[in-house]
Amino acid sequence: MAGPLLAPRPTFDCLWCGRSWTTRTADDLEGWAKLCPDCLGKAGDNAFLRFRLRDALAARAGASQRATDTKPTPADDVDAEMVAYYEARAGEYDDWYLRRGRYAHGPIHDAAWNAELDAAGRWLDALPIRGEIVELAAGTGWWSPLLASKGELWLYDAAEAPLERARERLLAHGLRAHIHLRDAWAEPDRSVDAVVLGFWLGHVDRDRTAAFLDLVRRWLKPGGTLAIIDSLADPQSGAADHQPVVGDRATRRVADGREFTIVKVHRDAAELDAALRAAGFGEVRVETSGRFFVLADARV
């Protein structure tokens, strides 16, 4: 539980580095934690910062609850469960990419998967991505070494355990990136040259798609690039014991037997193209790799 003195401050000196900071709104998490954005972003690496972040989130949520006297929305509930799911799945997540264990579907399907995953990597590598790059919901960082070789990469995820895997992956490649805990729905704090979404848009409900794509536009500088890689509906894409998606919700089991309900939306190329154009993106190009992936890039 947050302490009684944890209340928002519009102007403060960061408790960790001493930097003076002024918040933009009363809801800014920095004001609740009394930490500047840089130190707040390091909460995954420091116990004190993590403690302040946890208490700040609890205090802000409690204040919002008291102000509105309402229960959390279903969207809030499922978002929290997805974070818990990816924390639990971090150690086995790469099995999905590598077709290991429960994700193996036999030589024919796995050969097709591997060929399409390679094609998706070549597609991403060919895009004009450079400068400051933001990778939202980066997970274990499968695409991060490629992106880090193209520019200054900021790698964000709401779950801490996958980010540790991403950090190890980058170190193994001799590459560096800014790695921080940050929800994909958090309001942008600057404009960047490129935003990359790898298998995240499929966790955004259809009725929230426009709002999320509008948020992505606010991340991007004029002329900036958005790149999306996501899943098509194919029964050989997930684990052999995964249940079918029903109503854009899926029950997912991790190796230790725990089950979670997550958002799972499969958008085909036509639907994704229409959503990007409706959100105001230009130079929209959408294609598929074949069976497993939909690939899209666009400009603002």
C-alpha cells in the first residue's frame, strides 16, 4: 500500500538524481513518484526506483478510484492479465519463434514458419528505419538487435521479465539500447523517427484500434515510419495445446499449467490497411508473408 505522503507534485527535484522536473498534467506518473522520466524508466534495474514506481501506480490508481467511484473497466482487467501472462511466459516465449516444444508442428509446417519468419526479418531490414526508434511491447526483443543496428533504439514493455531476455539478446550481439518498463498505451513523451510494433497490435481490441493508432501517430515526427509485424489466423501458429480464439479472446496456458485470458485479434491485410488509412497514415503498404504474418509500413 502506498504511504500517506505519496501525493502528486507538479514541480519537484527527482528523489534519485536530483534533476528538477515539472509535470504536464496532474496524472503524470513522474509527479506521483517524484522521479524524473529517465529515472522512472530505470525502475526495472533498481529496487528503490521499482518501489517508488509501484507505490506511485497504486496511489494514482487509488486517487482515480476515489474520484470516479467506479470499478476498473474490462479493458483494464484484461490488460493487467496480459502483463501477468507475458511475465509468466518470458522464459518460454522464444520457443514460439524457434518452433520448440509445444510450438513444434512437424517438419512441413515448421519449415513454412521458418521461411516466413526469415522473410519478415528481411522485410523489416529493408524498411527506411533510422534515427531514434521506439519499439513498443518489445517482449524478449526478437527484432531488437536488427533495430539497434539501424539507429538509437528505445525498447519498451510493460512486463519486466521479457525485458531481461531482450537485454541478454542485445548483449549477445554486442549492441546497446535504452530498455525501460513502459506500457504501450502510455502517452508519448517526445517525437521519434520510427515506431515498430512486433506482435502487439493483435493484443489491441478492435474498438480500441483507432485510439491506439492515434497514439502511435503522436509518437512519430512528420515523415516518420511505422512498421507492424503481426499474426495471421493459422492453427499451426501457436502452441499445439492452445484453444481456439473466441470473440477476440484467447485462453493461454504457460508451461507450468497456469492459464490467462488475453486479447487476440487476427487482422488480415485488408483490415489492417483500412485501419491505418482511417487513422490518417499515408504511404500505407500491407502484405502477408503467406500463412503466418501480416506486414505493414506507413508514414505520417
